[in-house]
Amino acid sequence: FYLSVGAAIFQVLEEPNWKLAAKQYRDQKDKILEDHPCLSKEELDRILEVVSDAAGQGVTITGRKTFNNWNWPNAVIFAATVITTIGYGNIAPKTPSGRVFCIFYGLFGVPLCFTWISELGKFFGGRAKHLGQYLTRKGFSLRKAQFTCTAIFLLWGVLVHLVLPPFVFMSQEGWTYIEGLYFSFVTLTTIGFGDLVAGVEPTKEYPTLYRYFVEVWIYLGLAWLSLFFNWKVRMVIEAHKALKKRRKLRKLSLEEMRHYKESHKASPRLPPSPEDLNIFSFMSKKQEGYNDLIKQIGNAGTNGTAGSANKKMKDI
């Protein structure tokens, strides 16, 4: 359903623009033929084919300045798009040997990059955990400390990785703010369409540190976004557990409900100490995947059913 809705909206928004571009292309071809009577339609199509092939090989087809896509800075950017799985597509290996090497380079580089980004995410998670412990020692309640850490985490990530970088791209690339924001999101989510790429415009002279800024921004942004998505997944899992528990309580008989309440009253919970407090459970040292959490939910449901059956046997 979500896929169908998205496809319908994209079609409504983008198809008219494509039709307009196709019409303008045909009109421009006709105008060129009118302005140059000695040029036949077949010859013009041949010229356009040569231009298209050159553009596909990464050759600059406008102006007199040729942009080398495979010099050292651009090769570093390409290598980064491989191991981060962004894959813009504006630069790609064309030779058989280059494509074979790309396969093996990505085969080993992608896991290494994901491991490094995971470690970077653990570092940020540790800082958030220390902040939560500091706030609780200062007298903040658990709920307030969680809210404060969550707000700082989200605000810091959105500002540093999504809201502010478009201003840099506006000054260096000449993009609009929407284009910069769009590029930031497409890059950090590793969608990587490649219609907009930073640092590859052949007519611009970029500052020396600009490409390094883009590289660091990508790695830090991927680490933050991975934490954010893990957090969202954990929230969905916790919500699923809560709903499952609520449905289970609704099915209990009055006698079972009384036993349930008495058992919970008999074991009061002690407030957590600042040292044991973990503000973001998804940032804990114990790494839990989605499948592990699903198994825990299933085990909890099985144990709960077995416990209910034992109580019924005791009552009998």
C-alpha cells in the first residue's frame, strides 16, 4: 500500500515535467535542423549519439575545460561511494578490470565500513549515556533525563547533518537550499541517485578542504542516521511488546488478573541508580538485532503462556 501511494504521488509530480522535457527536446532538435539546412536528421542523431556516449564515459561535453573524473580526489570520492553503498552513479568503472576490482573492493570494503560506522555510533551512544547519567546525578528524573537526551540527540543530528550543510552547498555548488537538503538526505540514506553530487562541477574551483569536509560529513552523518534508525526500530519493537502485553491482559479471567496484580505488588521495583541507567537502550553495549528482539518477544509470550497454565493447574 505504501509503495503504491508513493508511486502514484511521484507519477503525479514528475510525469508532467518529463513530458515537458521531451517536448522541449523535440522542439530544440527541429530548431537546429531549421537553422542548419545542410544538416540532415540522421546526421544530427549521429552527433547526439556520440555526445551521449561521451557523457556516459564521464567526459565533459560542454565548454573547453575537461574534467578528469579519475584524478586522486575524485577517485577517493568514488571509493567512498562504493564502501558506503551510496553509489551516486555519476562516476563508474568502464573497463572490465576496473569492474572486477570494484566487485572485490566492495566485497571487503562494505563490511569494514559498516563496522567502522557502527563503532563510531557506539562512541556517540556512549556520550549520550554519560550525559544521561550526569543528568540523573544532578537530580533529573529518569523521564526528564530520557527526554533531554533524546531531544539533544535529534536536534544535534538534524542540525549538523541535514539543516546546516545545505548552506555550505549553496555557497560552493550554487544550489538552492532545497537542492542541498535533497542531496543531504539522498546521500545520508545511501539512496544516492547521482543527479546532484558535491565537488564534481568542472567549471568550479573548490577550496582544498571542501572535499574532505564532504567526506567527514558523510561518515558522521551515516553514523548518526544508523543510530536514529536503530532507535526507531527499537521503538516499534517496544510498542509491539506493549500491545501484545495489553492484549494478553484483556484475555485473562478475573481470578488470573487478581493473581497477576498480587504478584506484581509483591515484587516492588527499586529506582535505577545513575550508574545502571542506560538512557538509550539501543545504544547499550549489548548489540541486539531485529531478529534477536523478535525472539525475545516470542520467548516472553511463551513463558507468559506457560506461567498462566501453571497457575491454572495450581488453582485446580
